[in-house]
Amino acid sequence: MAELKESSLQSQNPVSQAQQSVEKLRHAVNQAQTHPTEQMIEQAENALGKAERSVEQAKGHTHNNGLELAQQTLAEEKEDLQSLQ
């Protein structure tokens, strides 16, 4: 039960949400790189927008190494997505 509560609390943490959004972006970009169709690239672009907003929202909440990692990964995935266009 404690693990469930911890997981639930983590999902509400803005930094955790940013990390999850960036991880979804990473997956979407990988899919777009593997299958560079218009639809896959559009899905990756949508994931990019969500990840950018999520990281931006997390900035005001904490100074956390997890946020720095999310920002770095976001920048890398954004570059990878731009190379597909």
C-alpha cells in the first residue's frame, strides 16, 4: 500500500510529471526516427509541446537534478525531431 501511495504522490510532483512527459517525447521521437511518416512526426511534435509545457511548469516548483535531466533530455529530443523535418 505504501508503494501505491508513493507512486501516486510521484505522479503529482511537477518534476516527475516533466520527466514522464520527456520520456513520452523520447519514445515518440524514436518512433518517428524509425518510421518517419507524417503522422509519427506530428505525434512527436505534439509530445514535444506537452514536454516543453511540463518542464516549464516544473521550473517554478523546485531546483532538482531530475528537472535538469528532463531539460537536457528535452533539448536532445527536440534536436533529433528537428533533424527529421
